[in-house]
Amino acid sequence: MGFAAILSASRACADSAAGLRASLHFAGQTLVEYQARQAAQAGADRIMILVSVITPALSQAVDRLSADGIAVALVRDMVSLVRDAPRDADILLVADGAIVSQAHVEAMGAMEGNALLVTDDSRASTPFERIDAGQRWAGLARIGPALLFGTIDMIGDWDLSLTLVRAAVQKGARRVTVPQDDLMEGRVALVDSQQQADLVAQAVTAAGVTNGRSRGGVEHYVLSPLARMIGPALMRMQVPAMQVRVAAIALGAIALVPIQLLWTLTGFCLLLLSLLLAEVADRLDELALRSPPTNGLAFAAPVLALLGMVLAGGSTMAADLALLLGIMLVADRWRRTGHARPWMIVTPGTVLPLLIIAGLFGMLAQGFRVAMLALIASAGAIILRSRD
């Protein structure tokens, strides 16, 4: 059953009385934006952000979320909440400044009825709100519509999140206890300063995030692992994925110049580096819980690599290789490779090292021929291993 999400974004951060916890920078975006993407990825079809004041940072976050197809709205009062909240679906409640691993968010999203994510009382759980003598609320709750609207009717000027949690405790809501290791390692945290947010971001990026994209060839075995190593470091430096993607495209265009000047191997090496940067950009999108693009922007760097092969080959075989490789590229990016294993899929990142090796031995023409045969075999493997 679908559910909505309510995110709190009104508490001030420790860095500045004018700043909000929700506006802290986290994983390449604001914290509340990251929370919204977590909820959407877990299945929330509507997201409401409770605010006391609408700041430019919150407005921009809503614009970015809306541009990515996530239904989100800012709510300033209980009247608006009553109007916007669904009466036939549960609510996923996220505390102000809470960072909870995606596994916990998805587990809570899969439940039905009232439930609380809790942690045992300890020194590590001190920042969280106490709910009884032995446990504290870990920043995530599943609230049924009856409890939500029953609480709104009597809430007045109280804190909605904490009032809902206390009402859920009184109603005997199911409790899901967070392991202490999650607290110690930063997979569940409550932050109120940029320094804390940065520390937790390091834990989140170190743990790794993946959306299960199927990749083939050298992209799967070499470029993607390298991107997983580079991505977290760039994320901590707050480098946007779009800047890395633009750099990949620019480097791919620059690589065509040495190829035109007959410095073919230099150009091929630059094209391979361009493909690596494109993979890093995808990794940064994954860490920020954004879906890597599947439109023309995603194919810009690989298409420049194909153009470089055509320029270097200067023959109809090179053109035919680029066309077939382009088809394989689209199939790989759109997950249309059936049940073929990664090593069976020939990609631009696979062909470039082959051509570099052939060029080192002065056998570039033969390298194009071998690449064409490999592509034909790859297409055959995809067809033969496909299932209805």
C-alpha cells in the first residue's frame, strides 16, 4: 500500500540561529532533500515538508525534487497539513535532522500500521528523544491515518513529530530496534551542525550505495570499481555530479584533437579517462540518491569515444564498429542485455584498451577487426541468452 512522508524542517542548527538543520549540506544537496529522496526511493508517493519559515534553500530544494519527478510540497500550518495529508494511507514521519540508512527507511516503508524505529538508551543515543526509561526514538516512524488526524485535531501549537511519537507509544506501536553498531558507525544519527553532517556523510558514502545498474565489459570490471573509490572523496569535497559529467564531455571533445593530429593513442587514453569521469558522475548521483541520467546527457561522453574511433580508423569498418558499439551502448545503459554476463558485453570502455594495445604494436587496423568480431559475438550472446 502506498504511503506519504512528512519531513520536519523548522529547527535551527548549532552553527547559526538563522540556519536550519534541514538546510545543512549533505551528500551533494540539502539534508531535507536527501531525506525526501530516501522516502521517495522507499515508495512514498507524496512528500510534505513542515516548515516554520520558507527559506530560499528550502524553495530551491523543492524545485530540484520536483524537477526529478518527486511530488513534494512545503506546509506551514496544520490547516494545510489537514488538507494535503492522505486520509487513506499511512505516513512515514522523519525527524528534523535525522539521517537514517536507506535499509531502515525501506523496511519502515514496507510496514503497515503504527511503528517506531527506536534505539536502546546509551551514550551514543543521547541526541535522540527519549520515549521511555529504556529507549529513544531513532528519528523514523510509520503513522496510520487515524492516529495522524486524531493527533492533529488536538495538537494546537505543539511539536507535531514528538506529539505523534508519544501518541504512537501510548497506542502500543510496534518498535523496531536499531543495532548499536548503526549508531556507532553513523548509519543512524541526528545532526544539528555542518561538522556533524560531514562526519555522518563520510560514514554513509563509505558504506556505499548502489541502485543495481547492470553494466558490462571494462565499465563493470574496472571503471565502476574505480568510480566507487573516487566518488566518496569528491562527495566529501562537495563536487556536484553535473560538474564531473561536464568535465567528462569536455575531456572527450579535447581527445578528438590529438586523434586528428595522428596522436591516436594519446587521444584514446584521454577518451578512456573521459569514460571514467562519466562513471564517477554516475556514482555521485547514486550517493545522492539520484537516478543517473538515461537521456542524451548520459551518452555524450561515450558517443565522443565512438567518434574518436571513427576518426582514428578512417574506414567503413571503423564506422560500422562505432554504429554497432552505439547500439550495444544503449542496450547496456537501458538494461536491455538480457541475461548476458558482464564479460559478454562489449562496450566503448572495452574496445578502447583493445585498440590502445593494438596501436602500441602498430596493428590498429587488426585491432578494429578483432573489436568487430568481439561485438558480433557479444550481440549473439545477448540474443541467445535472452528470455521472454
